[in-house]
Amino acid sequence: MTDSSPALEPERAAVAEACRRLGAEGLLIGTAGNVSVRVEDRVAITATGAVLAELTPDQVTVVDLDGKVVAGALRPTSELDLHLGVYRRYGTGAVVHTHAPMATALSLVLDELPCIHYQLLTLGGTVRVAPYATFGTPELAESVLAALEGRSAALMANHGAVTHATTLAKAVEHALLLEWACGVYQHAAALAKPRVLDEQQQIAVIEAAIARDYGTTHPVPPAQEGKR
């Protein structure tokens, strides 16, 4: 079951910490959901049946990109093929799959979550809803992989949501952002048809973000320090 391959102990601890945070935020309920992080050709991923809000590093298993267990005593999540598929196709660094309530609710009624707020551009804009397939199946993995084309997030019809990013921290933030956006849409839709940012507005946001290095802190220029 195990060999002399790197056990990824820091990554296993990071996955456990990420699960506890997502659980505290209400995005992971009981054993539903899974989280992983990749280091070269090894993946640290949550074990099947583990209570995610209480996860410990020993409940995180290490597999290779073919799914063979190389460290850990527990079987990996039933969504292993989904995670490995994202790594193979998109070369990303971490994957988060949740059954977050707002995201799951919208997956029941939408074909896509439109770009209602400029922060959704962080995820690629409109969030597609992958057609339903039974959990843990190749059909579900392929459905989600297609929905993720050009995106960092997808909803999974009648199931939940998935996000990915270059780092585990970013993948977690993507999951939190997606859940927030789903909540905003749900609240707005209860009042009227939500307005959606058109292509020109989205392009303007991207140009402004690039020009201002949006999302990064900047020191006050020396000439302005005395004016504060």
C-alpha cells in the first residue's frame, strides 16, 4: 500500500486544515465533499468516509497520478477520478469539491451561473453547470472536466460545486467566492431578474484590474506620505 515515495506530510496537514476551514464556513457537511493538492506526480487527497470538518492529516491519503496509494492507511475519496482528471487536463495545483448549500441549490435550477459581479471573472466569468451523473463515475468526471474548460469553477447539477487553482489556498478562496456569488444570485433572483455584466463591461473590468494590479496591496507613494 505504501512505498518509499515522499509522504507529503506538510500537504496532508494543509488539506486537513483546508477541510476544517471549509467545514467551519458551512461548505462541507459531514463526509460530503473532498479536497486535494498536487505536488509533481503525487496527490494528497481526503479519504473516503472521513468527517471533513474534523479532518486530521492521517485521514489524507497520498496517491500517484494513476490513483495508486503510495502513503496513508485509508482509501481515497470516491471522487478520485475527478480530481486526477482535473490535474491531468488542466495541470492545476489543487482541487476543492463541496456540497455547499447555495451552490447546490442553484445547480438544481440553472444551466449556468451568469456573470452578475465582476469578482466572478476571477473564476473565468460565467460558471457552467455540468450535467448530472452518478457520483464517483467516469461520466461525472468527464462532465465536470468539460464544464471547467477555460474556468476555475463549475457547478455540478443536483450535486455541488468544484473549484481548482494553482495553490490550495486559492482553490479554497475560489470555493468561498463561488458560494458567495451563488448566494447573491439567489437573493437577487427572489426580488427580480438579476442584471448580468455584458461582454464589454467584463472586458473593462479586466483592463482596469490589470492597470491597477487589483487584488494586491501597494505602499503609499513617498510624495503622499505626509498627506495622510
